[in-house]
Amino acid sequence: MDSPRADVADMVAEGLRRRPAPERGTFLRELLAHTAAGLVILEGEATTSEVVYRLADAVVSRGR
């Protein structure tokens, strides 16, 4: 049986496959925004802020 993480990865990969290349960035941006909004509802603003901050920090670190 697949793990929950594999299931999520498969859903995102399928979403990307179904879209033309120029639309994939928009898809991922919208996915991030909706995911953050859902996380606020489920876990609160403080937890979501920390997660988004860590994500942004990882992006900045990756670019160095």
C-alpha cells in the first residue's frame, strides 16, 4: 500500500501532467495558496506562518 506522502506526490504529478507546460507554474502557485489557506483552518495562523516561512527560507537557501 502507498504511503500518504506518495499519494499526495501522485496527485500533484497527475495535476502537472494534465496541464500544458506554460500552465504548470500557475497550478503550483495556486496549489500552494490553497494549501496554506487550508492549513490555517486546520492548524491555525501561527503554525501556517511557520510552515510558509520555512518553505520560503528553503527556497532562498536553494538559490544560493
